[in-house]
Amino acid sequence: TKKNLILAFESSCDETSVAVIEDGEKILSNVVATQINSHKRFGGVVPEVASRHHIEQITICIDEALEKAQVKTSDLTAVAVTYGPGLVGALLVGVAAAKAFAYANELPIVPVNHMAGHIYAARFVKPIVFPSMALLVSGGHTELVYMPYENEFQIIGETRDDAAGEAYDKIGRVLGMTYPAGKPIDELAHQGKDTFHFPRAMVHEDNFDFSFSGLKSAFINTVHHADQINETLNRADLAASFQQSVVDVIVKKTLLACEKFQIKQLILAGGVAANQGLRETLSEQLSVKEPDLDFVKAPLKYCGDNAAMIGAAGYVAMKHNVFADASLNAEPSLEF
Ligand code: KG4
Ligand code: ZN
């Protein structure tokens, strides 16, 4: 039988990426052009700068992805593209490129939700079995997503203020780190101890929601107060204390969700899923409290934004007859 070959596009934030995915599970190529160096000096992603970089990179990425995969355009089955959520100008570049490519090569267009893409990064480890639950932690989102069946997503809890990654990036600034600060804080945390005992918001509440802005404020206040009295705080302990608070809350809420929902599998995905503290603690706790649950961590390489995951999610959407026409538009606030 003929192989299903999807050309996937991702441009929702600061990564321009194009991938070729075979049968929804095999990565033939995954080209990622990151713009992080252009945003660093501003302390975060500048939307205008992001759009311009996407425009410059997108056709280069398409050519490279096809070449690396050794695939001709005539072999392709469909085009999949992230149409939200994300920065509108950034998304528009990917959407316009995908539509133009699809039109020129007479291919169908599969619209993909960026967050569904993050979940499907787990598909590169093993098949997703239902009912499943995903813990989605990224720079813009922190949510628990229940998936009773394939291609059905229900948010059962989410952050009421900052996303986990956003909190990392904000306290990173206070520590004098450049954007994005998640990875360096994670590394620093492993050299310290939880000596500060920052608050763990909503941890005792019987719901699946999160809040990280109080923790962020407590952290910033602690550092500023020390500055005022000329006291030097141990940076590794600060990082370890912050991380322990984030991990404790996320793990507690996730275990509660696993207990309340009859699921076969738990998926950890999104940029913050690369966090070693979170990966380790969740694995340990699950092996004790939910030993029969299949725990799937998105591969480290595919936790951050990439088009491979969009291709994997697009394959599933395509099976469920989710197609778009030339009127497809970017939806910056797209929800499941
Ligand atoms: O999913 P992603 O690449 O982009 C969004 O869709 O938001 O996530 C980026 C976020 C950033 O906030 C970054 O600081 C965070 O993921 N991040 C981490 C780690 N690696 C990346 N946060 C904590 N620990 C890490 N190791
Ligand atoms: Zn993302």
C-alpha cells in the first residue's frame, strides 16, 4: 500500500519548522530554524521580529525538509499546519506557506492545534492508547487534557495565571539569565536544595487548576529583600526551591487527575516537559502510586516546538477527516 507522507509546518512562536512524517509515526526529516538569538536581548519573543524571521526561513526549511527526507512533492499525501494558538503574525507565515504549497501541488490541508501537536510528540515513543491524559506544560500553557477517544480533547484543569514556562522565564530574568531560562534554572536547581520553601498554590484544592504567579512574586520579593539588606542568597538553592515548588504542585494535581479519571496512559509533553526535575519526580511518584499506568514522556528532542509533532497530530486529524480549504486563517487564541 501507498505510504502516507505529510509535509508539516510549525511557526507559532520563535521556531520555524518543516518536517516530513511517514504514516504518522516515522520522522523522515524535521528541520528547525530557531530565532532565539534574535529575541534574547529583548528578554522575550518580539512578535514583529518573529514574523520577519519566519518569512526569511520558511521556504529554506521546506526545501531542506524535502531534500533530507528524499521525498518528491508528487509523493506527498497532505500538508499539515499549525493554525493556533500562538502569535498571529508568526502563525500567518506558516498558514500562508502551507496553503500556497498545497494549492501549487494539489494537496489537501490539515489544520492542526499546536497543543495537540505537543501531545503527539509522544507518538514518537509509542502509540497513544485511550482513554489517555496529557500533562501539557509549555511557555504559554499549563493544562491537563483528558482524551477519551482519539482526536477528542477536553481540558480538565489549567493555570489561572502564568504558565509554568512563563514563570521560569520571568524568575530567570531576576537571576540575570537570558530568555528562555527554563533549562539553565533546571540545571542550577540540581546543584541546590529547597531551603526557601516557597508557596505551593492551590495544592490542597480539589480541582485540576494551577497558579504560578504567587510563587513568582514570592521569589522576586525574596531576592529584592536580600538585595536591600545586602545579603547574598545561594542561587542554586533559590533555583532548587523554585523548581521544587513548581514540580510539587504539577505532580500533585496530575496524580489527582490520574486517580479520578479511568485512563490507560499519561503523556508528559510541551517545552517544560524537558525539565529533568519534573520528568524524574513524576516517574518516581507514578511508579509508586499508579504502577499500572503507562507513562509516556515526549522525547527530549521533541518537547520544544517542532513540525514533526504537527505531522503526527495531523495524521490523526486527517484520519478523522479534518481538512481545511484556502480560507484557513490563523487563530491566535485557538482552544481545543
Ligand atoms: O513548548 P515551547 O517550546 O513553546 C511554547 O509553545 O510555549 O515551550 C517553551 C518554554 C519556555 O518557557 C522555556 O523556558 C521552557 O519551555 N523550558 C523549560 C525547560 N526547557 C524549556 N522549563 C523548565 N525546564 C526545562 N528544562
Ligand atoms: Zn509550543
